[in-house]
Amino acid sequence: MADDFKCTHEKDTAPLLDQQADQWFKQARLISKERLPDWRKVADLYQRSVQKNHWKAMHNLAELYLRGDGVSKDTNKAIDLYMKMVDLNVPLGYYDMSVMTQRGVGVLQSDKDAMLFLLKAGDMGNPLAQTILGNMYIYKLKKTKLGVAYLRCAAHQDNAKANYELAEYHEITDRNYPVAMHFYQRAAALGDTKGFLAIENVFSLGKFGYKKDEKLANAYSTISSKLYSDPDLLFPNLAKDYPLPPHPIQGYHADKDINWKPTGRDDDY
């Protein structure tokens, strides 16, 4: 395990995508979201994209092979696609191989090799890997500062789970409630139902010293209900349209002056 960490974002390290392949990929994604998807068509479009080294299509096609949707179930072909991603130096490919190696699916099970893949993925900016590593450092290895750095890096890549995990850390461990609420709100804006529920509970029950606010609680409940019909919805204007009040004691940030107000910049939190 590493003792230091330099925040890297996946968009800066992942290979560029061929435009034609990306069109096929997006078409396949749209079909896959239909009520009765034509999985053969989806697989065909992903395969065409893969031939142009579209790494997102490789990841999705591998999942089809693991499930047997639109193609014959074939773990070996899924592993081949993941390894092709690794050969192309794709951060997500290293993450995928860490999962398969840790589980021993299609490859020899090895916790050591799985961790090496995971660390490589995190160092290259994969937010899924960074979130796992962040929690591991905080709660298992007790290297809190390093773990928070991993979570913050993933959260600032607009990863909903990382924002939620960071919120839980600030709520439970750090007890910095306004910062926790900030990251719950970011998770909600990125389509995380648990982020919405956390905020709704705070203002319906008056948790953490906040005053009850049924109007605000109901607003977050109503917005979150939209995710049941469309789980891919995002709410980029959530913080602007439904701002959270300052904490009665901690203000907008427990570690800053009570009169401090967020500016809207990424480094506020």
C-alpha cells in the first residue's frame, strides 16, 4: 500500500475515443435502456466500437459476456476485453482486473495482484478504485488523511458514490455536519438516492442540530422520486435551486470562521 497520493483524474489519463466508435457506443447505450432491449444489437454495436479501441465499449461488452446478454456467456472473452484495456493503459481496465482477480473469476485468485491492479487504477485516476482505496485507508489502515485524499479526488470527478462516502466520513467520523451535508447534496445532484434520503432525514427529523424544515425535506423527497423512473437523471442545479442552510453552530464549515460562506469553487470543501 502507498503512503502518499497525487490526485489524478481519469479524463487526463484515459485514451481518447474514436468519434465514430463513440456514436456506436452511445447508440448501444440508448438501446440498452429500452424496456425490452435488443441485446444482440447492443452487443453488435459495442463490438464495432471495440474494433476501434473504444475502451468504454470494451467494459460494457465484457459485462454482456459475463451475463450472457446478446452473446453467449463467456468469462474468458470478458477477461480478454479487460486485458485489452490494460494493454491500452486504461484506468478502468486495471480496476476491472482488480475485481476479477480478487474474486478469482476467469483468472487465478490473488489478493496481492488484485491490490496491485487497484492501486494502479487509483493512481491513474479511476474514481471507483479511488473510492475503495479511500475507505480502506480510513477504516482499515487508519491512515485517515490519505484516505480522505483518495475520496476527495474521486468525488471531484463527479462520482456519486465517492461523494456519498465522503459525506458519511464527515458525518460519522469528522462530525463536520455542514461539510457532510455539502457532499450529500453533491451525491444527490449526481443521482444518488441515498444522498437525497440523508438530506430529507436531516430536515424532517432535525438531525445533527439542524432545525426541522418540512418544506425543504419534502422538496428533496419529491425530486428524488424522479429517479425511480429514470435512474440516470442528474440535477446540476440542485444546490442553487434548493440551497442548504448553515448549521446553527458550525455554520457552513466547522473548521472555518462562523461567518465564512462558500464561494462555489471546488476548493471550498
